[in-house]
Amino acid sequence: MKETAKQIKDKFFELGVDIPIGDIEERLDKLVTKFKVPMDEARRSVINYFLKEHNMDRSDYFAGQGEQQPQGESPQMNTADILEADRWVSLRGKIVQLWDNTHESISQVGLIGDETGTIKFTKWQNAELPDVEEGKCYQFMNVMSKEWNGRINIDLNKNSSIEDLDEDIDIDVQGPSTESPQVNTADITEADRWVSLRGKIVQLWDNDHESISQVGLIGDESGTIKFTNWQSAELPDVEEGKCYLFSNVVSNEWNDKIQINLNKNSSIEEIDEDIEVGNSSVTFTGALVDIQSGSGLIKRCPECNRALTKGACTEHGKVEGLYDLRIKAIMDDGIVTQEALLNRELTEQVGEMTLDDAIAMAADALDQAVVLDLIKKKLVGKYYTVTGPKLDRYILVDSIEQESQVDIALVDDLLTEVEVA
Amino acid sequence: MAGYFREVAKRIFAQEFRESNLTFKDGDDQYAPQYLLTPTAAKVNRMFIVGTLTEKEDIGTDSEYWRGRVSDPTGSFLVYAGQYQPEAAQILVECETPAFVAIVGKQSTYTTAEGDVLTSVRPESIQVVDGNTRDLWVLDTAKQTLDRINSLKDDENDTVKAVEHYDTDAEHYRVMVKQALESLKENQ
């Protein structure tokens, strides 16, 4: 135990945090002796405890393993030359964009640009650095390059420093200086590309973020793609069902999905044609292996239609919800899993109950969960084929059919295959 | 880092499951999922089975701990559900035998004092289903097993590992698949 405590102490010391060894031992001992936690688990728990205590990120502790201190002055580089992760570098550049960040341990996140291009930066809360402003130029010293999702970006940490620069840097943002190429939505497969596209606004979604002006789906003949129009872009609103030319928008990746962002460099122009939106409907057959929470009888916010959690809407607080039925199913064909979303109509169909039945059932049992239990009992473990457009992780199901009888022709085919081999 | 992904529920017949004994983890993290590599190189963490619940028994001493035996055309699976699988255990309590059940669960192994590895299933959910669903599963599992048998010569990592470990006899598992498929025709 002493050894484990020492290791933890040393590692934190390397990261610039001096924790009394007694504190570490005390916590370890309590977990291992009093609460019978295995040493591995105890170590993990203690590390996490002190990381949290000092407002540090897990990646600080586990990444790099010991080479977290820059050796002297790190080399001055251009953004385009930062190609490798885990290097200490310095660079001068202009803050091209600041993004909203949702993570409390991140202080600021955005894009730094110079003559050679742009690079994403993350300024961590625990770096205790001054805030930077959009459009201003700075010298960044001792920042660390990191790889995330196959892309290099830079981290500003405790060892980094920021100095104001009294000059204007011409930035090359790979596009907006010239007109970015017009593409189809289906061709937008890579992040950080400047593109233009024409399409129809298929859906506008509720957006729960004050810095987002509009968010929704734009579609063309080749499919649909999510777009986010940031408040800071100061662009006109778009309307559902109308067609627009989006110029100079930039693609980014979020949760493995490509989407597009409209920013200050972008423009929106309404166009006078009707674009036929391609139907990217998919079909999936497999076993329905699970139904996620938030399924069954739910309540929605009367204002924004969001599902309520514990009677409250994330946007509008405590509201008198409206009942609805839905199913978030997980399908699995033995090769991949696929999430599928069933609306009220389909839930009523496969659950063999109306919304009113469900409400009555819940009232009888004094528990909404009975509806979900019944739905699980009916659906889980059976084979279904679902069809509908695919959106993010979900298939928005248009139709669902339970697989009928075994196809004897297929059995015969397989038997032949077994025998000839 | 790939982030969270849900383990796919693999389809394997009871005979192959019973003949499996090679477990490993991807990575050193104590929370890394454990996999069972089967003779036809299915890499199993979660599995989906549909079969006939033939026996059930409370073998718990202090608290209830249910053991169920679920048979398919090639053999049977052992399923254990206790206080940490309350929903599944409850179905075992209520369910009559025999009954067709669909089980989604995780593979689990136990090594005896003699060094034999026993495989079992720790259910996440058990549902009573109809015979049609059971037949669909047999067909599904036959097809996926056959696909794996046909890929045994691939130089994919897990396949090589499985063939090396088990010295897999493709013919042996072809016979198993054939037997399962023929049982579907007898039902007609």
C-alpha cells in the first residue's frame, strides 16, 4: 500500500501538485481496509479523488506518462507545421473563433489561425490563463499538441502562457478568402472543410443553447445533414421548407457524425427553386435486444415538445407535461447494433395499446413504468424489420414488422452450403 | 479513444458455447470487457439466445439465485440470475417450464479445480417468446455460425488465435449447423 501511495504522490508531484503522502495513505487504507475495496480499484478511486480535488483532468494524469514538462523554451511553429501529438510548441496566431464549451473543466475552446492555416485549441480551466478574445492576436508559449479523433489540436495548460500581440496576423482559413466549393450533402464526409451547399431546410429543431441561433437539417438530392447556425454568425433565420444556398460553411465532426456550422464567414441566400430532398431511408432486420429508459409512457413539455425528466423540461423547468408514447429500441443483428426510434403511432401499433390505454394502465398501477414493462415483455427478444430515415444514431422508424415464419428456402440454401463445403 | 459502444449480441449454438474456453480482455483496464473466443472465432461478450427453458432451480443459499437450463438444437446453455439481475431472475421465478425464452446476456466463465472452463450466461433480460422466434434464432445462428466457419482460413487476428487454440475442426461445426438446420425442417 505504501508503494501505491508513493507512486500516486510522485505522479501528482510530476504534474505540479504536492499532496501529503499521509493524505493518500489514509484514503487508500480506508478504502482497502474498511470498505474492502480491491487495491486496483482503491488506487483508481484515490487518483480520481485527488484529480477532482485539484480540478485536474484524467487525461492530464494518464497522458504522456511523465513528459509533461517542457524542456526549456518550446520551438516556435506555424499551425500548419504542428503535425505530431504530444509536442511542446509555441505559436503566434489570431483567435479566429471561440466556440461554446460545455465542459466545466474547459475555460475556452476555439480556433487559432495564422498565415498557414488554423488549429483548434483548448484552454483548460486549471491552466489559469487569461481569456483570449476573438479577432485578437496572441503569442502562445509552451502549449501541447494533442491528437483527438485523428486530428491535431493544441492544449493550453499550466505550463503555457499567453501574451497579447500588437500586430494583425493574416490568417489563412482555407477557403473564405476564395469561394469554397459547392458540394452535395452526401459528399461532406470530412471535418474542417469549407464548403458551400444548396438545400432545403427539412427540419428546424428546438435548440437549447443561447449561443445557437438555429439548428436543424438541410437536405438536397443526396441526403440530409445537420446544420448549426451560431448566434455569433449574425446570419438571417431560415424557414422550414424553403431552399437556400449556404456559402462558406465549415464541416465538423461531433459524436462520429459530420455536420456543418454557419459562422461569421458564412452567408445564407434564399434561392427560388424547389429541391427534392433525397430519401435516405434504411432498413434493418435484427433482434430487438433492449429498450432504453425514456421509452413507454412519457411526458413532453407543452412549449417545446421535449421529453420531461422528473416532470421538468431542460428549457422550461417544471411544466404540466403532455402524455406521449414512444420507444427507443436497440436492435442487433449479431454484426452491429442499431438504435431505432418509434413514435406514438407505431408504439400503439406494436404495443397493442392506445395512448389512453397506457394512461389508464399507469393510473391503475400508480406507476408509469408498468407501460414500459409491458412493452418490453411484448417486444424484447423478438425479430423485427424496421424502415425509416437514419438520423445520427437512430433510425426514425416509419414502419416496423415482426419477422414472420422461417424462410424454408433459406434453410435449404444453407443446408446445401453446409454439405458442399 | 473510440468512446462508448454497445457490445453486439453474438449468436452461437450451445454446443459451440460449451466447447469454448478461451477468455481474454481487450487491454489492461480493469473495466475492459471480457471476451470469450469460440472455436469458430466468435468474439463474445454479449450474446443473444432463444431456446427452451427446460429446468429452473433456486440454488441460492442466503438470497435467491436461479439457475436455468436453456436448450437449443445442439445442446444447452446454463443461465444464472441472482439479486443483481432482478428482472431476469423474476422471470425465471414466474416462468413455467418448458417455455421458449429469449435471453440477452453476457457470457461468463468459471474454472473448476481441475482446470476445466465452464461457460454460462448471465442474463440482462429474459422474455418468454413464441416458437416462431425460436426458429428464427436457429436459422439466424446457423447462418452466422456458417459464415464464421467459412472464414476460418482468414488471417484475421481473432480467427488465427481461435484456430491455433482449439485446432478447430470445421467439419465438426458444419455437422452441428446441419443438425440445427435439419431440426427446422422436422418442425414443418
